[in-house]
Amino acid sequence: MNSRNIMNKLAMVLLTLLLSGLLLAGQSAPQNATPAEPAQDYSGMYTFLQDGEFVQITVEDEGRVTGFVSRYGDLESDRGAFLDQFFKQGKLDGKKLSFTTETVHGVWYEFKGTVERGEGKNVGDEAYYVLKGTLTQYGTDANKKTSSKSREVAFKSFPQDMSPAPVKRD
């Protein structure tokens, strides 16, 4: 064989390998591969410690969580007043949720727990998701002394109307 024939055969083998590789790359994944689980959107409103109080959670890109706690004041100076405490930081890693609120009137909260499926049957039902974990309430008194108390909590998602708003007619 001359060198020209060898080069032609070598080129044909390389071309065949290249085309075979492209065909294999275009085929679907094997049947036993597990499909990627779609990311859940746990954004919404959840109960808080008392009736009328709530936590608003918004899950953003890359597990960043924003939101706020809306609660009644319980100090002498703010008893019964409605207070909003925005998240200083919040994170969702899979189903693990944590957030820390800003300090308002010497009080702030830290939550560490998980987002779990609740007793709600359909997305949008009350308690479809539940935030379960430990809520720690911190307080600073007039002498700048910090105290804390922790408790196990379960905050249920509020029901959501999943249907579009009715169209107004004249």
C-alpha cells in the first residue's frame, strides 16, 4: 500500500469514529437514569406564632431567600402594634431553610429548619407546605444584655387562590 491509500483509510476511520460519536451523543439518556427533580417554589405566606401574624418567604435565584415576619409587638412600648421584620439573610439549600430577621425594638428571630409537605392535598391548599424547625427569639434589654429562647415550630402555608382573577365587565 502506498502512503496515499493509508492516509485515505485513516481519514475514513477518523470520519467514521467522529460520526459515530455524534450519533451516540444525540441519543437519549439510558432508561435507568433518574430524571432531575424540578425545583420546588416554596415562596408564599406562612403562619407565625399567633393568629394574624405571618412569615412571607420569597425564594430567589441560587437559594437566596428574602421576606419578612409580620407580628404583633409584645413589649410595653409596642404592645399590639403590627411590626414588620425583614430578613437580614435567608437561604434555601434543597429543603433546608434558614433566615435571620433584622432587629426591631430590640427583638430579632432566627429560624433553622426544613420545608416539608403538609396535609394540603393540592398546590395552593392551606398547609400544602410546612416550615418545621427551631425558631429562636433574641432580645436586647435596656442594659444591652441579650437573651434568647428557642422553640420547635411548624408554620403552615396559607391557602392561595390558584385561579386567575375574574375579568371585570362593564
